[in-house]
Amino acid sequence: MKIISSLKAFISGGGDTDVYLIMCRTGEPGPKGISCVLVEKGTPGLSFGKKEKKIGWNSQPTRAVILEDCRVPISNIVGKEGQGFSIAMRGLNGGRINIGETIIIIELLKLLLIRIGSN
């Protein structure tokens, strides 16, 4: 059993999501001391802050995710203990590819619109 106490601020989907992947320190200082832990909504010790008031992107609620002595089974560690940082970086790298693809598509559409407009 792992006991997690932490506050994660400005989390997209906070309070409305059924499962949370929490990156938390479970070991030594540095990246090898971070683990990825799955915490299910309804787990004792898991709560949420008030819904943030945002200027834009209101289709997804945003709240603080609060863990106060949240008891999580060891079996909820994703991968091995200490692999959380590398799991997070792989997720970010995948997101970067998607952003790059989106930018290329937008630029191609701009060129197409310029070409159509000049005819």
C-alpha cells in the first residue's frame, strides 16, 4: 500500500474523470524517484477543488486534484516503481508529434487558401 499526500493544481478533467495517473515521488531525489500511480475516483483521500473559472476552453472542467493520505494498492503502480518520469516523458513526446502534425496541416491549409484566393 502506498500513501500519497499531494496537491495537483489546474488539472483538466479534474473531478469528472474516473481514473487519474498521478506522478509522485516514491523514492530518491531526481527523476528515478518518481512513480506513476493509478488512482480511481472514489478512493478515500482523493478530493477535488472548486471548478476553475476560465476565459476559454470551457468544454473541459479544470480543478485541483487533492490527495490527503490517499491509500493506493501497490498493484496500482504503472510500470515499475521509479519509472514515472520516463512514462511522463514518453507521453509528452507523443503529444509533441501530434502538435507538429497539426501545425503542418494548418500551414498547408493556409497555402491552399492563398492559392485558391489568387485564382
